[in-house]
Amino acid sequence: APKNKIEKIKENKAEVIIKGKTYDDACSYAHSLSKKMGYTYIPSFDDLDIIAGNGSIGLEILEEVPQSQMIICPIGGGGGISGVVLATKQIKPNIKIVGVEAERSASMLESIKSGKIVELSSADTFADGIAVRKPGETNFEIVKKYVDDIITVSEEEMKSAIFTLAKEAKTVAEGAGASSVAALLSKKVPIKAISNIVCIITGGNIDITLFKSILKNFIR
């Protein structure tokens, strides 16, 4: 995790244990530690309560933008999009739900293509919020059944989206959060006959040094 996220957690008086090089490494250690110490393990995405909570995002979108025809949602482990797709398609079955992954960590897309859960050897993307080598089992089944399409975006496309959001919308987004906008701006999403599209921006906790670097590189 970036230093800024770690510092934010520490500011809230939580103990931070750094383990491994990826989310999956840390997750595995957290599982073993919870069993050893009798702690309660709270999953980040592969859990029905987490999925249900994420569903409220979809409900709020339909309440505020009832004319929505498509929702574009970042995918890491799949908890967010699972909640969104289940909630929105219950109310509006014809709405299109499109997931977005980083090209370098497209574990959900590879799993869908293979028809079974696939664990990638690496998830080497600056978009740490979606850098997951293996999707959740429950999430995989939901995405496979209900999500209409999954798009992948490059590192440069996400950085371009971060810059565009800052410049045009005055919004600070991290790589994972900007991935939905990146998919739209790169024209990878099939939007024929669709005029009302919502992009979910899932986070703005970008490292300030990285953010400054991205802005500097795109300012002409």
C-alpha cells in the first residue's frame, strides 16, 4: 500500500503490519494471524455482507440518476461490482454493468475466460486498489453470471484519466478510482445508443508525489 494510505490508517490509531509484496500476500498472512490470535477477519471483497454493502452504491446511483443506462465499475477482487450489479439489475434489469481492470492485474477477466478462478503470477500496476492476483470465489460467480462486459486499461490510460479528472472535474482520483473513466475515455467501452453513463470513482487516496508527477507529465 502507498505510504499515504498507511499513514491515514495509523492516524486512526490502528496498528499496521506490513507483510509480503502484494495484497494477496497480506491477505494470506491476515488469515493465518486471525486464526492464531483469535482475531475477527474482515474480508475486503469475498463476503456477502461486504457485497451487500457495496450494493448501496448501485441503489444511490439509480436514485440520483434514474435514467442511467450503463454503470462502469473498477474491479479488484470483485466485491464492489458484485454488489452494484446485484442491486441495480434487480431494479433495472436492462442496465449495462461494465467492469474495468488494469491490464497488468486482470485476474477477473482471465478467470472468466478460463471458466474458473485463475491466480495471476503478479499484479504489477500502480493502481494498488485493484491490484489483486486472484478474485473472490463468490464474486467470480456473480460477475460471470450478471456483468455484461469487462474492459482492461493500461497504466498510461489510467494516468491520463487521473489528469483529466483533476483538470476537468477538479476531482482527485487514484489509479483504481480513475480506471472507470479511463475505460470510457479510451473508447474501449461499447456505448452505441447509450447516452447516460455513470463511472464509479472508487477512491482518491493517491500518493501526493505520484499525483504531482502525473500532472507534470500531462501538462502541456
